[in-house]
Amino acid sequence: MMVFPPAHCLILLLLLNFVDAGRILWKIKESARHLQLQRVKQRLLAQTAGYHRPLQHVKEGRILQQLDHFNPQDLRTFSQRFLVNEAYWRRPDGPVFLFIGGEGPIFEFDVLAGHHVDMAEDHGALLLALEHRFYGDSIIPDGLKTENLAHLSSQQALADLAVFRQFISHSFNLSLTNTWISFGGSYSGALSSWFRGKFPHLVFGAVASSAPVTARLDFSAYSNAAGLSLTIETVGGSEKCLAAVQRAFAAVEAALMAGNVSKVSADFGCCQVPKDLNDQVELMQSLADIVMGTVQYNEEGVLMTINELCGVMTNQGKGNEETMEPYNRLVELAQIYRSTGGELCLDISHETSVKDLMNTSLLSSRRAERAWIYQTCSEFGFYQTCEDATCPFSGMVTLKTLTEVCPMVFSISQHSLPGHIAFTNTYFGGENPPTHRVLYVNGGVDPWRELSVVRDRTEGGEEAQTVFIEDTAHCADMSSSRVTDRWSLRKAREEIKTHVYSWLRMAAAQEKVENKKRL
Ligand SMILES: *[C@@H]1O[C@H](CO)[C@@H](O)[C@H](O)[C@H]1NC(C)=O
Ligand SMILES: *[C@@H]1O[C@H](CO)[C@@H](O)[C@H](O)[C@H]1NC(C)=O
Ligand SMILES: *[C@@H]1O[C@H](CO)[C@@H](O)[C@H](O)[C@H]1NC(C)=O
């Protein structure tokens, strides 16, 4: 199977071409994933030149799933995409490592590289990745129509996983001796935890990296945590940096309030002068996104690091510009963002944004964002508001402005949101998910840690096990080790290994006992 285009694309390694439209935080996320893909390609191509040919081991498959698992009268189906890598599998008893897809397409590299793949190599595991329904190619042609999005939910996704588990067991002739372990990061990390919680008979253990298992409507804690991350000295932050960011956002707000709208828009390189308050909010959110994205993907090679951001915001190494105001430093950050992302200007038109999100074409560049925003309206909230006095960004970004998209794009009323979020937490357990043999891994720089499980709840040493990495960002543990990795990250991967390996030993011991009983 042909997987990757030829080698000349490798020179794109450091050129981040952001997609042409969308929220900045989303674009930064996509380019982080894109960059990982580039790194893996580069490494694999180097190997392919030798005698290893790992790419040839990846197979793509499809499974027909019910569009609605919970309505036997609805017989519609969709075709769900999955990937298999048998290169390391020790037949017939080796374990099965399942990588759970999240709010975007899965890629071959999900079964070719990453910490779970390294562990699969050590343990002779069969590697699988299942794409999430309604993302990537796992969608019906008119799936993005609002009435069909009713079938996009974490509950349906977990049912897909259960069916997939049985399907694979059958196709690969698996038995009780094949121990299943699930992996995921961010939203799919939460799915990994919930899969184990809801279907403990289908998966023996689960690793949940940077997993927001608690749904929350007003996620103001994100902004505050992002601000605190800017003060962590081991990653180049400082109190001075946070203060400069706060002053810069206050200055931009003041300039807008004073009616200097066209000057602000010219300074920050906006594509258009904000024509109303909605556009001004988009602008403030875009600027906050540059900082949030930098924090969330610190040291992933996207955009810049906290160290670099704080360098700009506190003017290090630029003696002659010591008097530069925080406002101008933020202007410089926006410039760095535009030049790194290859964007001529910041598109802050609220009207265009809403129009893009209403587009139900599968070719729309914001289709994954549309699907994900639907899930925030119907299940999770996660709105990164800034109304607290402690929020370092602009207070113009309120819960009211962020949730207007729900009625406007999906006809989900703002009043109904608290009920949806409460249901999600009731259904999955909120802050205290009943998840025995789930390992929660979080980074101290990652604002999403606020909604995850970061403290062991050791009743019998098994209830919610955790690994906390002081100085890394979102999902850092999931990639294979790199020479630039911090010591804490290396240590964390060792801890994760220890947990996974002990589960495999435990499963083998249990299976032996069961076998004896059967004889
Ligand atoms: C499936 O596995 C069982 C037990 O391991 C074995 O007896 C059987 O022959 C296998 N069937 C196929 C088709 O491989
Ligand atoms: C608005 O612009 C005027 C003229 O450039 C300037 O003097 C004033 O300081 C600006 N006000 C703010 C709050 O930026
Ligand atoms: C939706 O997006 C597609 C692909 O970008 C585009 O061709 C189409 O014109 C858009 N539809 C609307 C109604 O804007």
C-alpha cells in the first residue's frame, strides 16, 4: 500500500502552512499534528533506505457501523476507517494496542510512531487505530448536516469502539489471551479512559494523556492556567512575562474602547477593519489564541516556545527597545504568527467565521472544527472564557459571545447547554470517573490539566493512577523520545511503561488462573 508521497516534501519540515481559515488555536493544533507527521515521515524514510520497511506493514480497513447504535429502527450505516500494523505482533497471543482517534482524521503514523508504538515493539503487540465517527473519512456524505450531527457523540463513539473490538477479535481470531490496552490523547484520551470505564470486559487497561474527562461549560480555568504557565521559570517564563501579556491585552482593549479601531486593526495586520463588536471579539480571541497555542504546544516546534514568547514580551536582548510598550510587543507576536503561518493578514470577520462554520460540505476547510464545535455545544462546553479578573487576556471574550455559535449554527439554545454538560458528567463520572486501571498522564504546562485527573486516588493502589510531568505541555508523552526531550519527560515515559507492563503481566497471570479453572 502506498502511504507517503516522495521524499522532496521533507524540506517543508519547518514551514508551517496553516489552512486558510479557522480559529487560530485550531490551526496551531492542526499544524502541531502535521509537524509530528513530517518528523515521522523523515525518520521512516531514513529507515526505508535501509532494510526496514515499516510502511508496508500498515493496512487500511473499513468497518460498517450503525449510524445510531441506540435506535434499532434506524438501519442506516456508515463506513469507519481503521489502520492496522502487524509488524511487531507476536502471534497468536501478543497483546493488542488500540489507538483511539479524536476530533480529526487518523494517519498512518498513528500506528507507526509514538510511545505506544515503541511499547508495542517491546511487547509484540498488534497495533490498531480507529478513526472517530464524523471525522476524516469516517462519515456519510451529508454527515455534517445539522440533523445528522445528532449521531455525533462520545457515547456513539464508544459503541463504535466496542463493535470494532469484537470485529477485530473475530477477523484476527483473537482469544482471551490477547490483552487489549487503549491509548488516546486530549479528547481521545478521555475516550480511552471512558472506554475502560464503560466496557471493562473489552479493554484491560487504558492510558489517557492530557484527557479532559470533566465536561465544563465555562472553562475560564484554561485562560488562568495558560497565564500561570507563562510564569514557569524552567520553561522560560516569568512573572514579568505574564504581567507584560496582561498589560498588552489591556492596552489593546483600551485602544478599541477609545475608538482607535482602524489603528489597532492596522497594527495587528487584520484583513479588515472590525466593523462591529463581534469582529473586535474575534480579534481579541485571535490574539489570545496565539498565546494559548504557544503554551499548549510549548516545545513541539510549532510557532514558538514560551521562552521565545516571553523573550519578545519582555524584550530580552534588545537593549535599544527597552522602552517598547507591551502593546507593541504584542504587535510583534502577531507578526511572528503571521509570518510563521504564512498568513498575509488576520481574518477577524465574525460573519465569515459563522458562514464557514455553517458550511456542511465535506470539502470545507473548517469541517472538523464544525463537528468539534457541535460536540462542545451538545456535550462538553470547554469554552475558554476570560471573564475572571485574573484572566490575562481580554475580558471581551465571554461565555455569552463564545456560546452564540450554538444557536446560530446548530440551533442548540444557550439555555440548554448547562443541562448537556451536566448529563455528560453524570454519564461518565465527571472529576471522579470510576476507572480502575486507567493511567492519567498530564503536563504541568498544559492548561487542559485542569479538567483531567492529576492526583492518585489510591484505594488499593489501582483507582486512577497518574503521572504528572511538571514542565511539558499537551500530550508530550505520546510521541517517541527525541534527543531534545526533557529529563522529566523521559522519566514519565518510563513510568508509563512500568504501568502498561504491569497490566500485561497481571493479565497474563489472570489468564493462567482462568485456564486452570477451565481444564
Ligand atoms: C483460531 O484460534 C484457535 C485457538 O487458538 C485455533 O484452534 C483455530 O485453528 C484458529 N482458527 C483460525 C482460522 O486461524
Ligand atoms: C488613540 O489614538 C490617538 C491618536 O493616535 C492617541 O493619541 C491615543 O493615545 C489613542 N488612545 C489609546 C487608548 O490608545
Ligand atoms: C462550502 O465550502 C466549499 C468548499 O470550500 C465551497 O466550495 C462552497 O462554496 C461552500 N459553500 C458555501 C455555502 O459557502
